Amino acid sequence: MKTNNKPKLSIIVPTFNEEENIEKFLTDTNRVLKQNKTSHELIVVDDIGKDDTRIIVKKLMKKIPEIKLIEKDTNTGLTPAMFDGYNYASGEYLGAMDADLCHDPKYLKEMVDILDKDQADFVIGSRYIKGSKYVGKPFLNKLAGKAGKFVIQFILNLPCKDTSNNFRIFKRKIWSDIKGELKSTGNIMFVEIIWLAHRKHYRIKEIPTTYIERRFGKSKLKIARETFRFFKNIIKMRFRKIKA
């Protein structure tokens, strides 16, 4: 149940078979935010899987009241999970992180401070700007990621380098302004959110982060399928008209 006390930050955490990671992720993120005195809610949107992710989250909820759980009866995929999470969230700022321990919560304070000081409307924890580090990713995967980054920047003319990382915080008004115009499914949704925010003249800022490749479990990303969707959707975006 929601309370009348709205938190400063809502973080959406989509999960599917994350039993090896979820307890550490939620515990560490909650600890960091409490240390930073940032009121928050951690919204886990769980697509039903074959492991104990949901059981672990429910157990943690008894100790950490900031954890909320949205239970999905089927595996509907990433885009519906993110929509459900953002629409449920009550925070002044809306954020997202992956549960696979790739995103370090220590960067959250800097990201929130940038919004508090009105230095930007949208902050991305970047893997590709000066000062960033990318740990544990195979060379060919890194190369493919950088190639995709250049293609996105070239076709969509975006002002930031890391458009596909789900480590971000933005002001609530952005979601209200863009959610009716989101068309994509799959990971391309991350790019489309930034593209829409940019087209509507919101200020976007990146900060350098250290990204650590998934240590436990398997990635849910289907490379061949997502690559096809990626190119199809960014081309559609390039020629799409949006509301001012």
C-alpha cells in the first residue's frame, strides 16, 4: 500500500529470475540512500519466473518498508514492467536500476544532487564518458556496445553518449510529458525515453560511473532479436513527429 508521505526518489527495479542478486541489491541500495538521507521507495516489478526472487523480496519487505512489490502473473517483458513501475511511483524523482549488481548505488547521491540543484532534468549514470569504467565485459561485447552508441548518436542526434543504460534519474514531470508517446518495446525503450525528453527540450546530463558486468544469473537480453528491433525502431524514431 502507498502512504501519504511521498518520497523524494522512486527507483524502479524490473526483475525476472534474480534470486542470486536481489537481496544484496535491495539491501545495499536501501543502506546507501538512508546514509544519504534520501527518502525513497524501491519498486520491484517482478515478472513471474522459476526461482525465489519474489519470496526473497517479500521477506525483505518485512525489514525494509521502503521496498514495494508489483507482482506480474506472466512474463510480460521489460517495457510493461517499466511502465507499471513508473506509473505506480510516487516520488518527486523517478529512477531506474538493474537488479543484477551492474549499477553501484554509491552514485545515487550525485545524481539526486544534480536534480536538487536544478543543473539538469535528467541524469544518466554513463558507461561511455571520461572517467567511466566498464568492468568484466568481453571485448567484442564492448565493441558492439560502442558501435551501437555511435549509430544512435548519428541517427537521432542525441546530446549524450550512453542512451541504453537503465541507470538514470529524472524529474517526475518528464514521465508525465512523454509516457503517452512511447511506442517501443524491449530495451530500445531506454533510448526512446531519452530521445523524447531531448525533443521536448529537457536538460540531460551524464555522470561517469563504473559498470560491472553481471556476476550471477543470465542476461535476459536476446541479442539477435534486440539488434533487429534496435535498428528498426531508431529509424522509425528519426522520422517520427511528436507533440511539442
